[in-house]
Amino acid sequence: METHAHHLHKAPGKKFGHYFFEFLMLFIAVFCGFLVENYREDKVEEHRANQLAKSFYAELKNDSATAVLKVENRIKQEEALNYLMKYFKDSSLTNVSKSFEINFLYGILFRTPSVFEPRTVVLEQLKNSGSLRYFKNDELQKLVGDISVAIHNIMDRQKLESDVRMEYLNPLIIKYHDYDFEEMLCHNYEKIIFQATQEYEKNNEFFPFQLKHLESMDRETIINTLGFYGRNGMRSTRQVHIQKYIDINANLLALLRKEYHLE
């Protein structure tokens, strides 16, 4: 009986140790599983961040080159508008020069070469899907927000430019433009006008350009219209808003190269 009692007395101690060992093994298994899962999630997020960074970098790099080209086109158009303002001020409009013709086309007729429309596929994905959280660098997240604002401001400014063009420039084109000249320039429209103008600028051909309705032309109004569009519109957009985008874009590219070892 004493022996039996002794065993009964010791049994609870053995069970407690056994349960504690099982609990410890279970805890270690769960904890290790938790660590493995965290590691797996970290690796997935790291892979996702690298993929997004690579795509975003390519998008920004492409838009950087496009922005430079658009700035060059805007400067050309601004210079054309300045040329026309001086020409309308005190030159004969009966027989205009080839330089006038070319500057008329670049300054007044053309619009799309100066319009900047950045690609925002990856940027919108970062903003709208919550993927921005994969970028752990606070400065990188801030710059993503900054470039989004810069793009919005450019689009807003270009909308204002379009409104001015529709209300003030297009009526000048409708009233004064010589479409017979344009037809000759484009060889009966076998060539698109952008290509035809570039070729015309470089060759020795000359097609006469006859401004319409000279008898009712208000030179001062035309000069002010061209000045407002070129200086208050196009130049301000280029110097402030597009330049702001270019600066942010450059900072983003530099930071992405540093964080994700891109080239």
C-alpha cells in the first residue's frame, strides 16, 4: 500500500513535466512557423518592392527623356512666337519670308510637340493599390507623392493652355492661315505636316504664303495674343511646373538606383 501510495503521489509530477515538454515543443513549432512565415512575407515583399522599383524606374527614365524633348520643343515654339510678335510689329505682311512661314507653323499651328503627357501606369498602381508600402524608404515615399502633385499641376497648366488656344489662337488660324500653302508644303497631304515642315526648314524650296484678310487685321491684338500664350502660358509652364517635375524625377531616379541597385 505504501508503495502504491508512493506511485500515486509521484504520478502528477511526471504528467506535469510531460505536458510542459509538449507545450514547449508546440510553442517552439508555432514560433518557428511564425518566424518562417515572417521571413517568407519579408522575402515576398522584398521581391515585390524590387519588381515595382524596376518598373517605376523604367517609367521615370522614359518620361525623363520625354520631358527633355518637350522642353526643347517648347523653347522652339516660344522663340517662334517671339519672332512672330516682332514680325507683326513692323514688317510687311503682303509677301512674307520663309522664316515667317516656318515660325508661323511652329508658333501658332503646332501644339502636340510641346504637350507633355507622362506615363503613370506604375505610379497609379503604387498610389491606388497600396503597393507604396513596399518602399520602406520615407524619402522615396515622399518623392512619389511629390511627383504625383507635379504631374497634376502640369496637366492643369496644359489644360489652361488648351483653353487659351481654343479661344484666342484657333480663331487667328481660321481667319488668317493659308491652307493652299499647307497643301503645297505637304505635297497634297502625302506627308504629315510635322515632317513636311522639318524638311522645308532644311531645304531651299519656297512656297508662297498669303495671309488672309489683311485689310481687317489688328496687329496689336495679334501681338498681345501671341505674347500672352507664349509668355504667360507656355514659358511659365515650362520654367515652373515641367522643371519641377524634371527635378523630382531626377531625385527619384537617383534614390531608386541607390536603394535597389538599378542602372
